Amino acid sequence: MPKVKEEYFENKKNLIIDATYRVCLRKPVAMVTMSDVIEESGLSQGGIYRFYRNLDEILSDMITRMRVDYNFVDSLEVVTGNKKLSFEEVTYRICDILRDIMEKHLMDIQKINFDLTVLAINDPERAAAVIAGAQGRGNFDYLGSVVMPALVKASKRNKLKPVDDPEKILRYISASYSGIEMNCILSACYSNGPMNVACKPKEMFDVLAKAIICLFGGKV
């Protein structure tokens, strides 16, 4: 493909992704339609189908971009790779990174990620196809496969005694993170939550850090 034509093609796709992103900020992802994207982008129906066969292909490319913009892997690797830090320091720093990224993107990327989770619950086949079409590694894949095991290693390095099976504790941490995410997004984006209280990432992650430390036998 000639360079000029390739750049034109990529520019148009970026325009479509931008339009889809803006629509997803206003509406739950599951409720977004191709008509919404066409109207937001200013392209004709025939024009948009020159670049994408369907809405899910656009969502896949949008997620690919989000994975670049919403990246905390590098920051976490600095923490998990520092063997001089105590288990408590590792835990607090990991939770600080997760808190900061959630606070920064609570009203945009985090909201869309939550909507995608809801889509996965209600329409797992569609959600799986959308995620499969995205490029790059998701942050939360990294959390589960690298960061969680790093906590266990740090606790062993500090000769701590977990109050229960570490695998059970890791599952609890994962569930707790999901709960914090859900409640903070509902509170910030949809004005309510299961407990009908305002949930703030800083408060929630401070408590989570202390809970993790206690569960692994560390000192708060």
C-alpha cells in the first residue's frame, strides 16, 4: 500500500476510534451502536464500512489504544523488581500505583473497562471476540500473572507467615480490587453504588494495602 494511502487509511481509522471512545464515555459500551459512531464521526454509513466491518472491530482497536494510554506495568515492574523493599513497602507502593491510575482515569478509561466487564457478563461470546481482536497485553493480565505472585515472593523473602493459603488470599485480593473498581466507578460515573455511599480510590486502596499486609502476617 502506498505510504500516502496508508497514512490516509490510518488517519480515518483513528478518527473512527476517537469518535467511538467519545460515545463510550457517554453511554454504556453494550448500548453503543454503529449509528452512534457514524453520527459522532461525521462519516457516511458507506464511508465507515470501508475501514471496519462492524462495531466490534472498532472496539477491539479502541481497547488496543487504551492499553497503551492506560499502562501501569512499567511502574509496577520497578516496585516488584526492587528486592531491597520490605513486603510492607512493596504492598503500599503497588496499591499507591493502582490508586493513582484509577483516580486519573476513573471517568474515562476505567469507566469503559468496567462497561466491558459488564458486557462480558451479559454477552460473553461477544466480549471474548472483542478482546481477542485487541493487540497488546492487558494490565490486569499482568496483575494476575506477575504482581500477585510477586507479593507471595516478597512475603517469603521477609519470612512472613500468611494467615491462610496464599492462593486464597490472592483470590481475595482480586475480588477486593474488583469491588473497589465497581464501587468507585458507580459512585463517580453513575452517582450511586451498592451501598449508596461515595467511594474514593485513595481511601479504598489505603485499606486494601493494610488488609493485604495483615493477611500475609506483616505489620501495618
